[in-house]
Amino acid sequence: MAAAGGVAVVTGPLAGGPSASAASTSLSSDPILHLIRRATYGITPGLVEEVTRLTWPSWLERQLKPSGVADTLCDGHLARFPLLSMSTAQVRAAQPDNSWQTMQDLGAATVLRAAWSKRQLFEVMVEFWSNHLNVTCPFGDAWDTRHRYDADVIRPHALGRYSDMLVASALHPAMLQFLNNDGSHKRSPNENFGRELLELHTVGVDGGYTEADVRTSALVMTGCSIDWNTRAYTFRPTWHHTGPVRVLGWSSANASAAGGATVAESYLRYLAMHPKTARRIARKLAIRFVSDNPSDALVTALAQTYLSNGSDIRPVLRQLFHSAEFKGSAGQKVRRPYEDLIATVRTLGLGPDTTGTKASMDLYWTVSDMGQAPLGWTQPDGYPDVATAWQSASGTLGRWNAHLNITARWWPNTLTGHPLRTLLPAALPATWGGVVDALGVRLLGQKLAAADRNAVLTFLQKTATGTVAANDQWLTWKLPYFVALILDLPPHGLR
């Protein structure tokens, strides 16, 4: 990195976009920092000390049981989004037809929870499943139901059994409309949901199904629809195809139209427990928490745990986090724009506005401009979670701009927190090398690698042994640029 006309020019790992393999040497492999980077949206003041005090296995167990983790601040701020606690009928009564307000509130509340919830692993898993069983938000047809999909499908099952979540998802009005099953009739079955159920939600594109299976999958789900007046799920027996059906080893006589709902649930639960589904879920979890290319041995082990526990996710996560492959994977995952933004807010120790919802909403629009609005992927397959999908010069510049804007509180300007100077030790180190080290530990949880440290000093036009003056421009009016520069370094771009 060098100073060029006052602009930081990166010549290292992040110059062309995030690259985990290139930047991994910059990242500490400390097990507590590693767990925090993967199981949360980033360090906060005091979080390292909390995990150290509890020990990371105990902290992990607490996170796996989120109902036991007090979340007072987040709960209080969520109360400022009253539409999200309403039923579909209440939203329809409170909002004009086709209003997007509830969906935008959901996006902002998602940011709020990621940034400030104490139940961090739970929120990470909510994002994981929202992405896996994607119903894009905003989505016009789900203007009055999308928030209930989050509340009634994803959140209750995020650390439970996938079989239960799959059934709840498949029969929810938001999903039924998103993948066009709400109008699927035995005389004109819509194959969209039947296909995505196999390709995306369960066994995967290499799961061994045929085009005939796709057709049968659609027929099994005919009749699963919504009430056009109440927008609630309803089963329409007269729409349901009857007759023998078979898909991937599952079969049913399917003799009665009235029993079609039972047949559909049987099919969904079979798919949830299919070995190919187990491997697919296991691989996606390993990609999320370990590396872009997890080993086959790890995927096989996690899949077996998934099947042995009836698709319960907690044992799978427990095994994953205790695995040698996870413990040795520091530096092998890149933060996507959303995670980078949230990590920036968290490490700076910033909070939401004291009244209202503007800070959360402003962050929502900021990350939307960065290309990863929460819940906003428009295709059914969800946001990609590998580094190559996020490598671009414009993406890197967007992150850097966000770091500076948030640090200086230019935008969003409604975030709360202590003055920026409090990021520095009360007693300033005597040398610039010491200042850079202290700021690295405060923001990243670690001292900078030699190359990163030297790059920062070069940018500041300081030497490691140079004497520090408290009124130096880099500690006064240029302090936001100094802080943002630390966040521009590779360690902050990695999870």
C-alpha cells in the first residue's frame, strides 16, 4: 500500500478484490479470534474477553442455545419495527395494498440483529437458512407475508431440524408464491417449485433425479396453495393430482385427493432425510464456516451426523466447530459485503440511534448499494458464498468507502458511540509502531503482520520508532482516515 495523492493504493492481497488464500498469512490463527470471526459477525469491544472468560467451548454451547442468551438491547430496538410482529391480516389492515414498508423493515431489522444481537451464531444461521431457502425480499407478491416467513419458518427452526424447516418453508404462502406453486393444478402443474425443491432445497442438481422426477415432484405438490382472501396457506383437494407417484425411492399410492396434504408432507420429509440432502447441507455448512473447498472427509462426517440426528443442526454445528479442519482454517474465508459492513460497525463499537429506526435503515441502504442487501438475492439459489464471486475492483472500493464513511460517521450519521479518539489507548504509545500495533489490536483483535504494519506506516509517512505527538494530524482531524486504513487491510476482509 502506498500514498498516492491522499488515496490508499493497495498492492497486496485485496487489490483486485478479496482473496482468502493470498491474505491468510496476515490473519492470526488464535482459536478464540478464529471462532469469533466465523460464528459471529465480528468482534466487539469486550467480546474477546467474554469468550476467553467463558472458554470457547462453553461460549459456543451458550450460542447453540440462544433462548438462554439475554438480548435486551436488540429486543428493545426491534420493538421499533411494530409491523414485523403483526400477522398477515394486521399488515393488510395497516398498510396500503402492495406496500413494501414491511419488507423494508424486515431488511433493516435483519441488519439490526446482525450488528447488535448477543445471539450471534443464531443470527448467522438465520442468514444461512434464509439464503438456502431463499424468498427474495422485497418481493411484490409477498408484501404482506414475507415477514412471517422469517418469523414463522426460518427463526423457529434455524437451530432445529431441517426436516421441520423444509415442510414449514414449502407450505408457507411466501414460498408458494415465490416459486409459483400457489396456482399449480393437476391439469396444469407448474414445475418451478417441484424442480427447485430437488435442485436447491434438498438433493442438489447432482442428486440423481430425472426430468420425470421433476414432473412427479410438481404433481405431488399440486393443491398446496394459498387462500386468496386471507393469504394463508390452504390445501385445495380438487387441485391435487391423484394416482401412484415415485421420486428418488419415495413412493405413495396417493389414492385420495383429500389425503394429498399428508402425501406432500411425507415427500418433503423423505427429501429432507435423503443422503444426498445430508451431503448438500453438510457441504454448504462447511463452505460457510470452514473454507470454499472443504474436504470430502469433513462433508461425509457432517452428513452422517445430520442423518444420525434426524436432520438436527445443532449436533452438526458442534461437530463442525470442534473439527480439526475448522480449527486449521484461519484465513480461508472472505467476508462478503454484508458481513464486512456489519463487522465494521461492531468493531468500532457503534450502536443504533437512541430513538427510531433510521440507523438500521441507513445501514440497510448502504449495504444494498454495496451489492448485498440482506435477503435481497433475486434468484432462488441465494447469494454465493465463495471468494471468487465477490472479487472486483468496484467491490473493494465500495468496502473502503463504507469503512471511511462509517468511521467518520458521515454516513450513516445516526449511529451512536464514543468519540473516535477512544479507540486509542488513554496513554498513547511512545512510538508510531506502538500506535499502529495498538490500533490493530483494538480493531482486529491482533497485531498487524509485518507487511501490513509497514504498509500503514508508509502511508502515514512515519517510521516504527518515530516519536508520537498527541496533536499529530493522524491522531486528530485525520484519525478517521487512519482508522479506516486499518479496516482496509486484509485481516478485516476475512472471516
